[in-house]
Amino acid sequence: MSLLISNIGSLVTNDPALGEGPLGLLADAAVVVDGERIAWVGPAAAAPAADEHADAGGRALLPGFVDSHSHLLFAGDRTAEFNARMSGRAYSAGGIRTTVAATRAAPDAELNANLTRYLAEMLHQGTTTVEVKSGYGLSTEDEARALRIAAGHTAETTYLGAHVVAPEYADDPAGYVELVTGEMLAACAPYARWVDVFCERGAFDGDQARAVLTAGKAAGLLPRVHANQLGHGPGVQLAVELGAASADHCTHLTDADVAALADGDTVATLLPGAEFSTRAPYPDGRRLLDAGAALALSTDCNPGSSFTSSMPFCVAVAVREMGLTPDEAVHAATAGGALALRRTDVGRIAPGARADLHLLDAPSHVHLAYRPGVPLTAAVWQGGVRRV
């Protein structure tokens, strides 16, 4: 069945060939969906007929958000840690082990139910593509089951056995790296598309991160890196050198880091929820854009340092705190996320793309930043099927 969505007040296509500016904006537009794909985009007055019709009522229509960085496969709660941090305790990587204990103890059904709940939260806020990492098992069995469960919900699954050193290996980090690059990798690779590493003090240094990413690539996984969140370090340079799809966080960057991102194909993925939830300095998105780097925005949804599933919230914070314009933030949350996942079928509204659509209860995408905290989602189509 085909569907005509007409009376679109403002359409964000992310295709400059279809409309004005980098967002490819079209006013008084229409879109035709045929099955899972976009079949036609253009002025409402020229729209072809379709089997069904939806009236957008003059609202704005955007591509579904593409959240390229999340940690949704976990159990437990870290409210006490958050409360303590908001009362003056600094954030460190060590709190991850609290979630590891809860996740290991949880049955498969609980982990699957939790993941389903968080994905539904995201969908109801306009997110139609989500990357999900492991990293809260830190044993061969628990990492593999996390990815097996995640693979039942998304094609964008990431092996993050190198999140922190497992508690059993606290005195033998080299032994843990050997496990992550050997037995654990072999068990997890069939369920993963990506390999990731937390290259940071308190987690893995540059040599350890290189070993993890190199082994992952040899197993057929594509690299991405948690880089330069807590301080300056080798993560960004390593990501660019190894051809990682993204370097995520990018909070503390040297001029050389910025230049490497601008000159390479690695997307700088900014995660404003993490800085908001840890009171850390925000990355300078303006600096990266002005240098020519590609940007993505994601939630980093996780129980410890960014427990938000809201891409609209991240758009608003990026505009307020990271120097992005509303246009740039929306582009980063859609087309930028698609680029960070090396996807060309999502993050845009153009013929041939997946029909992942987000109708706002607002006349413009700017309202995502203009009206922070307000639920603006009027409808969501995922693969041509209305889900919200």
C-alpha cells in the first residue's frame, strides 16, 4: 500500500538537491511512501495519487532520529550514584561495575524487557534507528547474551567487552585484554556489527585500545571509539588512524585532534546528555564544525552518566551549550547519526530511503530547541508503518 502525506508545512529532507540549504528544506510539501521506502518527495500541489492519505496539518516532517550511541542493554539502577554526584562527587569510569553486577544477575527476560521499554521511549520521541552496545556483562557468556538479545531488536549492535576491566581481572588487565580479543570476541562477533573500546583513564590506554580494535577488525567488525571524554588522550587519533566510523564524546580535543577529524572520515559524535548528567564541560561543537568535521548527536543512554532516551533533549542542549544552530543540531541528530553508522538509507527523506518519518506537533524543526522539554512528537513512521 502506498501512502501520501500532504500539507507538510516544513519538510526536512537532508538532501540539498531537493530543497533549501543543507537540510534540503521544502515548504508546503508532500511525501509518498510505498512499502518501506520513500517513493516521491516534492511540492504538495504536484503530489501523485496514493492508496492512502495522511494530512500533516501544516506541521513539520523530519527524518526519524538516528541514535548512533546507546547502552540500553542493562539491569539495575544508579540513582544513588547520580544523587551523590549532584551533591559534589566527581564522575569516574568505575561506576560501570555496579551495573555489571546487576546485569549479570538479571535473567534474559528482564534484559529483553528493559531494552524493549527503552526502545519504545525512544520511538515515541521520534528515534527510528538505534545502535545498542554490550559492555555490562564483561564475561564471555554475558557479553554474548547481551548482543544476542540486542540483535533481536536492531541491526546496529556493538561489541563493547572493552568497557572497563572486569572485576575478576582487576589485578590482570593484560589478561582481560587477551580475553576480550580472543574467546570473548569469537563468541560475540556473530551478533555484532561494530567493535568499540572505552579509551580513557580508568578504562583502557592507547595500546590496549589498539589491540581491541585491531582484533575486532580482523573478526570482521567495524570500529568506533569512546574517545577523549574525561581528558586529553589518544582515542581520537587512534579512531582516525584505524578508520573508525565515529569517535564518541570528543570533549577534550587538541588542535591536532580537531584537524584529524576534519581531514578524515571519522564522525565526531557528541553526547550532550553525558555532560548534562555529570556537570562536565561540554564539547565545542562550533569548533568542530568550523574546522570541517562531520558531527553526529546521540543520547549515550546509559544508567550511569546519561540516563536520557530523548534525542529532542540532546538537540536542545547542543544548541544551548555546544554552539550549534538548530539546523546543525537537527542535521547531526539525523543525517549525522546515519553517517556515524555508515548508513545511506536512513537520516534523510528522499526517494529510495527508508520511510522513517517524524511528524512534529509544530510548524518547524526549530521548535525542538525553541521548546525544550515539551513533547512535540505527533506521529512516527518506521519502515513505512505508523508506530506512534
